[in-house]
Amino acid sequence: MTYFNPAQIVSVTMILFAIIDILGAIPVIIQLRQKAGHIESEKASIAVLVLMIGFLFLGDEMLKVIGLDIASFAIAGSLVIFIIAMEMILGITFFKEEMPEAVSIVPLAFPLIAGAGTMTTLLSLKSQYATQNILIGIILNTLFVYLVLKNVKRLERLFGKTGLNILRKAFGIILLAIAIKLFRSNTHL
């Protein structure tokens, strides 16, 4: 029986929204746009959607092939999320990515939007939420990613440098709490 749980959909959507952190990524997106000339928002959004749905359904099997369980992957992911949150809060960079010419897919769609933190979160969510509710959360987030990519110039003017900085730090704190929750729920402490 398939049923949709609005509370789960809202929860999944907010968790993915925080981990994807498309608003916090606006400064990076602006930099990529300036370097490449433009961002193909449709192409990047489709790539994000395919990556997230693919990993939602095939991530378990991929882990089994390399001999890992979801709890171990979730704990490792919680540490990655923790580091990303610390980057956002403290304004330091642990992860450095090369910038190829095809920025709409690499590094924008992967790993900036649908990266290791997002993939880990999807597997962790799968252990706590119904798949159909996760799918709706993925679709809603992909639509929001598309809207942000399509309107990044307007958002830059709207928020200003200070506003973007505040958003990044606020989402960093939310991610920090998510990382701690994922760690605690998978270590059975």
C-alpha cells in the first residue's frame, strides 16, 4: 500500500534542502557562472534529479558490493555533513574542487548540489522514511534548485553579500544538528 505522509514529506524536503544548501551555494554558483559565462539550469537540474533518484534506489546495492552497511555509510556521511556544516559556519574550506569547463554538470550538479553529503543523507533517510515521501522531497528540492539556478542574478541582488553570508551560517547550524542526529541514530548510543 502506497501512502503519502505530509509530515514525512515536509521533514525529508527540509533535510534535503539543508544538505543541498542551494542558497548557501549561490556565491559559488555566481563564481562558476562568471567563469563559464552561463549556467545551463535545465541540464544541471536534470542531472541532480537523476543522480539523487539513482542513488536512492541503487545506493544500497552499491554498498553491498563493497561490503558496507547503511549504518556505517550513514555514520561516515554524518562526519562529511559535520565537516560541510563547519565550513559553512566558520567560513573555511576543507573540500576543494577543480573547475572544468562543463560547470553545469561538474562541479555544479555533482558534487556541489548532489554530492557525498546528499547521497549519504538519502541512504540515511531511506532507513527512516517511506520511499515515496523521499521521492517527493527530491522532486521538490530539484524544482527549487532549478528556480535558484534560473534566477541566480536576481537572488544575488536581492540578498546582497551580507544576506548570503547569514543564510550560509544559518544552514550550517541546521546541518550540524542533522549530522549529530544521523550519528546518534546510527551508533545506538
